[in-house]
Amino acid sequence: MALNGAQRSVTILGSTGSVGMSTIDLLDRAPGRFAVEALVANTNVERLAEQARRLGARLAVVADPSRFRDLKQALSGSDVEAAAGPQAVIEAAARPAEWVMAAIVGAVGLPATMAAVDRGALVALANKESLVCAGGLMTAAAARSGATLLPVDSEHNAIFQVFTGRRIEEVERLILTASGGPFRSFDRKRMSDVTPREAVAHPVWDMGAKISVDSATMINKGLELIEAHHLFGVPEERIEILIHPQSVVHSLVAYVDGSVLAQLGTPDMRTPIAYTLAWPQRMATPSARLDLARLGQLTFEAPDATRFPALRLARESLQAGGGAPIVLNAANEVAVKAFLEGQIGFLDIAAAVEDTLARESIPAIGSIADVMALDGVARAHARSLLRRRNVVQLA
């Protein structure tokens, strides 16, 4: 919903994933309010083509170039332009949409997200890796271009809602809440036997496999801590993490006068997406309404950094600065993929990340090219470490 009732043009990077489909659900419920410039997917040509046809998108892009012919055929007879490949994804983000949803999972989404930032768009950030890997570069680019970074993660969106218009010197602490994932009550021995199927079954949120595993190891909360530092300019030592299994209080801001402001709502990603989609206005969503009387109680507890070492690794990476968060993220993506493919155990994920951080030299980062180069090197080192670890275990 653009200002003054005009249509808002939108592009969705990652339209066939969980966040992308939730965004499209909101578009479907607001006919005439939005015009779709471009939709981008990784490999799911069938869903992408259906979305593009139904929404009347001008452009549909599949990141996998080998699927171009399939996409072209699926769009045959429509007015939707088809394109494929990594460069086409970046070009889609650079097209003149007022609002861009950045929901491509992983560091691979960074170049396209930066393309939207560089042209001064309203960028709805669901791709946490962009800020984790290039937070300083991205916020500087936004300052130059006049882009607005609108956080989509429910935690950062909550802070954004209660932080808007406030001065940073008034803030004492940011408090990120976490569901704790499906294994928050497991001991380390029980976690060692966790299967990929168990790890992707999040108790509260409906998310993709990679993000669900990140929630189970709690590295997602560590990545969100790094994000919050860049988004709101608050130092690491003033950002706390609090386990809140009901996922109703999405995050809090503690002010210097002792006031603590929180944003509450049912756990439905359409709420934070809608807040960014209509920003600075609000729009209706079909999210279930919060009934505190029926809920009865909200509980909180401190996280256990011993059982979930990923939290410590994220803080140490942010403290180290430079390219350390890039290495953290790259090693995690490699390790999560290996876990989902049954190559390593659940506890090996954080161990692989820690090993990679310990053995990787951390250079300074001055450009997106530097980010992508270090990301590639860190991935190669993480894969090598995992191969050696598996050989040792099998010996």
C-alpha cells in the first residue's frame, strides 16, 4: 500500500520460499494495491511461473540457468518476461520497484540485496546473511542512496516497531527473544542423536529446513544479534537474548528510564511482512489475534551457552570484527547442509563452525567482492575440515 492510495510496486527475491509465499498471500488479499515488478526463485520453476501469471508480474527469474528453458515454456502465452542466472537475479533487484523483499536464503542473496539498496529502494530484509556478512557496507550504502532497511525477522521487526523515532542514547538494552527451538530441554547427549527430520520440525514457526536447523542450534539467534547491532547501532554487550517458548513477545527494548517496551503478537510471519509491505502505514492481515487471557501465561528463561555454543561463537565473531561474521555464516551454511544430508551429526554443526573460525585468517573487508571472496574461501575450508573430521571418526 503506497502512500496517498497509489499502487506500490514490489519485487520479491525468493518468491517460492516460506517468506516469499507469505508475502504473496498478503498481495493476494489486497487486490489493486500492489503491482509486481519481478519475482525471483532458485529452482522451483513451476511455482514461480504460476505466481508470475497470477500476479501479472513483469519479470520472472530463476537463479538456476539450467531451468531457463523450463521457465520460458511455463510462461508461454503470457506477457511475463523470463530470465535466468545469478546476474539476472541482481538485475531483477535493480529494476524500479519501490519495495523489495530480500528473502533469498544464504549469502548468495547478498549481491541482489545490495543492488536494491544501492538504488535507494525500501528493502524488506528477510535475508539475515546480508547484514551478518556485510552489515557495515550495507548500512553505509543505504545512507548514501537513501534506501530504507525494513527488518522482516519477527525479532528485529518488533524492535523496529517500538524503536522508531527514538534516539539511540535513550536505549539501554535490546532484548531478542527466542523460542529455544525443539531441543531447548535436551542435554548434550540427547542432542548428539538428533536427526535432520527432528531438527526441521520447529515447535512454533513454519520455516524452511535450513532456518529450522539454525533455530535448533540457536545460531539463528546469534546471527540475529549481529543483525541487530548493524540495524540499530547498539553495541554487542547491550544486546541480550531471552528464551521465550510461546513466541508471543517478539522482542523488547529497555530504555534508560527503566521502561521496557515490547511488541506482541501470534507467531505468524505475515504480521512483520505486512508491517514492512505497507510501511509507514499498516495493513490488515489474516493472522490469528492474540488472546492473552486464553494463553494464561508467558514464560522466559536465560539461554544455555554451554548446550548451545553457537551463541558464544556469534558474539565472539562480532567482537572480532572484520570478516569473522562472514566465516561464521559460511561455515554454518556448509555444516547445516552436511547435517541435512546425513553426513555429520547435530552437534558437529557448531563444532565445524568453531574449527573454521579458529583456523581461518580473518582479513579486513572493504567491498562486496571481499565479502564474496572470503565467503568462498571459508566454505572451502569448512568442507575440508568436515571431510577430515569424517575420516577421523570412521578410522
